[in-house]
Amino acid sequence: MTTLPPPPAAWAHLPFFARAYPTIAERLKDAPDVLPPAHHVFAALEACPPDATRVVILGQDPYPTPGHAHGLAFSVEPDVRPLPRSLTNIFKEMSDDLGACPPDGDLRFWASQGVLLLNTALTVPAGQAGGHARLGWTTLTQEVLEALNDAPRAYILWGRHAQGFAPRLTHPGALILQSAHPSPLSARRGFFGSRPFSRVNEWLIARGETPIDWTRG
């Protein structure tokens, strides 16, 4: 049995949690092998309340390999080896962009600096990538982005799926970076060389904000 957690307090006002979430929770109640573990489902939103969110990186759904996903897009538990291929490419681009990358795939230290690592589906059946893509989680993504549209923030949209949410990002001061997805199938079509990490930091510094320590350096 999968018992999903209550809404994260800072986001509980979103209509999704009263209208759609009870149905999703009921549908998953008897579903086997749901990832990530239930207590991690809202980890990204719990780590980044609206007022603390400075950068948003949109993912698609959690890693379907047991032991990998812990609720933050692209992030894995620190002992995961080898890294997922998309994350390997993210670190390769970061090394080219910044000259370093984190020592492991645990990106929770990004979240602690205000980087919301949000998947557009918050659950996945083990071994079935995209298995919950139509469960209703997308409504939450839309409402989160609308809530964050009240102030200028930086958005990193990798691939067509994430870029489909770009029309909702209408704040005139927002930084919106779009490129190919870091997956092995598309990384060489515009992800490599896109320099998203330094570009976000340049934007933050220009606004008088503290840049993100992307590398734990």
C-alpha cells in the first residue's frame, strides 16, 4: 500500500491539493512499487517554499530505478553509481561551464540554495518510465509555476516537455533558458555548450543576489 503524504505547508493553498490530489492519492493507494518512497514525493516543494525559490529546473518524472529517486528532479541518492546518463551529461556540461561538478548525484544542496528541482510527475511505477505522466500531476506543475510568476526568477527548461510550460512564465523580469534535454539522445543537439549554470549566476549577480554554488566547491 502507498500512502501519500499531506501537502507541503507552504504550497498547501494551491487548488490542486483540494481538487486533484485526493483522487491521485486514492488511485495510488493500492498501487505496488511506487517511486520515490512516499515520504520523498514532495521533497522538492518542501525544500523550496515559494518565497525561497530563486531558480526552477523542470524535470519529467522520477527515476524508475529503485533506490535512485528521492523527490528532486535529476537528483539521486548520494551512493548511486553509476550516475543516470542524463545526470552524467549535466555534470559534463557543468564541468565545461564552471570547471567543476559535484562529487556525487545528490543535488539537495542546490535545493537548500533556492533551486526548485521539480518533476512534472511526482511519482512513477518502478521500472516504468512515464507510467504516471497522465495521472494528474501536471496540474500541480502549472499551479506552482503560476504561483512563482509573481516575481522574477530563473527557469531552466531542458527539452520539449519542459519547454511546453514556457507560456506560463510571463513575468517580464524572468530569465528563461531553453535548450535540448541532457539525455544521451539529445544532449549533442544543443544542451552541450548551453552554459546554463554560469548564465543563471550571471543573472543573479546582476540582480544583486548570491550566486548558486552548483559544484559544492
